[in-house]
Amino acid sequence: MWNKALLVLGLATLVRGSVIDLSIPSAGDLVTEIGSLLHPIPSVLSYQEDYLDPSTGYKRKLCTLHALGSEQDDADNFVKAVEKCGDGGIVRLPDANYTIGRPLDISLTNSVLDLHGWLSFSTDIPYWIENRIPLQFQNQSLAFIIRGHDYVLEGNDKGGIDGNGQAWYNYAKDYGNKFGRPMSLAIKDSKNVIIKNFSIIQPQFWASLIWGSENVYIKDFYVNATSFNPEAASDQKNWLQNTDGSDTYQSHNVTYENFVYQGGDDCLALKPNSTLITVRNATCLGGTGIAFGSIAQYAGIKDVIEDVYMSDIRLYPSDQCPGYQGVYFKSWLGYSLGQPPNGGGGGYGYAKNITVEDVYMEDIWHPLVVQSDLTYLELNREKYADSGLFEWTDIHLKNFTGNALYNRVAWMSCSKLTPCHDWTFEDIDIKPGKKDHPEISYTCNNFVLGGKDGLNQCHPSNSTLETDNGGTL
């Protein structure tokens, strides 16, 4: 490019060693340079010190970031905007698409991240694996961490995260928990957080994780994981493994309201040490439903799930993926076999004070499931049956309606060492989709049931009929 002085002179002087090179610019060069002077391209990042925030009526900092475009990496500019306005201000992204080519770990304090478009993650799989942000739990990986307190993540009903997950679905086909797949968003070590009007599409792995945080309110949240590979049409099980909608881990007082998920794994999952969790109005299309767990995966470690209330839940198959489970509880076997994420076990603890009510299911393989000897390893399950040390107790299921796809409605197997007790079932009206094996419609092993628990038809059974879980128990 030609600077102002050289434009006036009409020539360039380049000194290369002792050689002086005089050259005359072309007409095109001159036109380009003059145009850039008369109509300069604005900075992609603009700053306003005293922006009047209409939501509060107070003035605060505003950083407005525009995308570079042409799939250029916007990550560095995004980080700069957060550093400038992420403490007490607003970080606004008004454009349709921002390319993110590297992992991000940002902090927000008394601020708003205002997204009007998509943070679109790149698909260089070797790079992402090599530069992963590690999560020790289950040896997993993260793409984007937000830390801090008193912040709002606003998607404006048109923005959020695009994980460009198809590349990862192709990469991990037939393999659960394949190493290096990063979670799209992790809310980490955060307090007093609001996430609203936000979407995550095509997540690389779990769409979102609430980790080590408290007082998190998530409203109007949408997740969609869909495989567009033509081969997926004839292989429903394996393309969308591990595309969880949202998981809680070591977190307290988390509320989901108006949550919609379409994918192939857990719609919502409560991982170890999730307490005071509330879900109101959730719709799950495809996958493995509402999960309590998995839990007790680490030998000698105590885990807890406690004080949970869920209501107004709807579960359906999707056009691409069956509804494998409805509401299910899964804890690891009592032996430590192999390494996480697909191996482990031997942990202990309890889940209690859990209420799930007003649930509708349609064509779900297994509407109610308890598994207390979980492992993903290929081994002789009978050898390790009834070894689980985790206790499922004080759990109350109310007003469940709809239908199962097959004979099984309740398939609940607890451990002999820690039988399930103090469960109640009220107004459970889920119809079997088939009636050729009514003896397996309600099976409960190692369940302490009494006359007032509401599920008198449940009985022990070791039948292996219809025990293909289809998804990832």
C-alpha cells in the first residue's frame, strides 16, 4: 500500500541494502489508496464510554465488535472486546457470524454478552484436540469457558453458538466419548448468571455444561444436534452420541425454564454434586431423555444429587433419532474397572428429595429406567451385577402419561447392596406400545415397595427381552 507522502510524490522509494529502487505506482494502486483515505474502513471494535443501557437506565461501557468476514478468525478481537468491556459493560456482537478458531476462556463481571449472531467454531479437528482445554472429569475437553459473576448471556432469539458439529459426528461415528471432542460452552466458577434467548446448534460434544457454579438461571434455551451425513439415515444409533443438551456438575441452584432439545443423547443430565436443580417446561426430541447421572464413577468418591424439582416435561422421538429413554437414573457398578470416560466405577453416595411430575412421553423405548451397574466396557455384566454402592432414595414421580414404544414401561434395577427405597409413584399412566409380553411391562429389582407407593404392578424380573437400550445408558 502507498502512504500519504508517496501518494503526493507519485513514486515509492524502497531502500534494500545500498540499492535505491524508484518505481511509479500503477493507476489501480493510486485509486485503491485514495479510496481508502477518503472512505476508511472502520475498526472492527468500537468503544463507547457512556452508553445509556435501556435495560437499566444507567450509563455503562459498550464494546461493539464486527466480524472480519471471509472466515477469518475473530477470536482475538472477541477476547479484546471482553477485556475492555467485560467488567461492568456490554460486549455486543451485532453481525450474523463470528469465526472462532481456538479455545476461549473469558471472564465476565457485572456485564452483558449481547449476541445477535453465531459464534461459529472452526472444524480443524487435529488442532482442537491438540489445543483442548482439559476437563478432568471423565477426561473430557472444552471449547469455550465463561467465568465470573453477575453476568448475562443474551442470544436475542437469533444468536448463540454454532459448533459445526458435523465434522465431529463423522469423526466419532460408532465411538462413544471419543477423545478430544470439546463441549461448546462451559459456565465455570460462576455465580448469579442469566442465560436467555440462546441457542446452541450442531454442538461438537455436550452442548453446555454448568460446572462449579451457583445461582444460574437459563431461560428460552434451544439445542439442536442433527447429522446431515446421508449415511446417518440408516444408522440412527451412533451418529449423535454425546450431544447432550445441558449438564450440571458440582453446581447449586440451577434453573432451566423453556428448554428445547433435539439430538441423540441426554436432553438434560445431572452429573455428580448437582443440588437444588429446577426444570420447568422442557421438550426433548430424540435421544436418551432426562438423566440423573451418570454418577459414582470414581472409586471411593462420594457423589450427591439432591433437591431436584422438574415439571412439564415432554419427550418424543425425532425424525432422525428414537426416544431411547424417558426419565432414567444411572449409577456405576461397585467395582473400578477401566478408566473414565467409558470405564470406572466404585463410587458411592446418594440421590434424594427428587420430584418429577407432569411428564408426557410418546413412543419412548424405555420410559422409566434405573440402572445401578453402569459401565460402557464390554464385559460379563452378570459377574458384576448388584455391586453398585450408590443409593437412590426419596424419589417421587407424579402424573406420567403417554405411551412406550414396546412392552417395557418401567425397567428399574437397583443394587442388592443399596436397594431403592422411599420411592412413590402417583398417577403413572403410560401405555405399553406392545402387549405380547405383559410380564415385562413393570419390572423392579431390589426395590423396596409398599402398599402406598403407587406401583403395585412392579415385580422382580431377570428377563432379557427388550433390553437393548439403543442409546447410551
